[in-house]
Amino acid sequence: MAYETNHYSVPCKYRGKSVVLKAFPNTIEIWLNGDCIAVHNRCQKKNQEALDLQHYLPILAQKGRAIRYAKPVLSTVPMEFIDWMESQNLKAKEMVELLEQCLSVGYRAVMLRQTTSPEKHTVTDPVPVNVVDLTQYDSLCGKGMHAS
């Protein structure tokens, strides 16, 4: 959504719809059919963009390789988190789920939670164990045993 020389994001499902923009000294509200669909801090300089990452997550879930290079991600997500997320070999949907979590709890909390989760630290035993037939042992132990 463009206002004056600046651009303000709306949720992707409303792209191309006719909306009402209400400009206030510090905020911009975008309305559709009587519902406020987006609120942004007003850009104070010319040719700026106010991008809300939440607005782009549905599209990013479909275009996984675009996540690292998407303008809303680059403008809001710390590069440390982007690098960490890529190192996890996640699918696009999983990356979007992590980004959604970040919006509520923060990037560091998500990274910490993921690196300390028990699923990530399961130990597998690399030593093969042969199956042993214990029928002879059982038969020997049964001899000479008396119930009291």
C-alpha cells in the first residue's frame, strides 16, 4: 500500500484489494470493509518501507528458498538467526513456523529452545548387538530350583 512516497505492507491475502488508509501523525492504519487489517508506525522520511514480517509468512511458506533473501526477512530478522536457521536444514514450512514463534517470544528464545530440545540430542548406539538365544540358559536355571 503506497501513501505519499512510502510503502506499507498488508497481509498477503489482501493484496490488490481496495482499502482505506487512515494517516495519523505517528501511525498508518489500513482498513478493509470496516476491519483494521494493518497498523504501522508512520514513515517520517521519503521513499521508506514499513514491512510487517507476519504479512509475508504465508507466501514465504510456499517459496522456501526465498526466505533468506526476502526483503521483509532481511529488514526485520537478525542475520545471526537467518544463518542459524539455514544451518538447521529445515523445510520452508518449518522455517516459517520458527519465524512465527520469533514474533511472539523473540529470536534468541527460539534459538535456545531449539538447540536444547531433547529431540535434537537423542543418542544412537553405533555398536550392533547380536540377538542371543537364551532358551538353554532358561532351561538350566529352571533345574534345581524349588519353590518354598
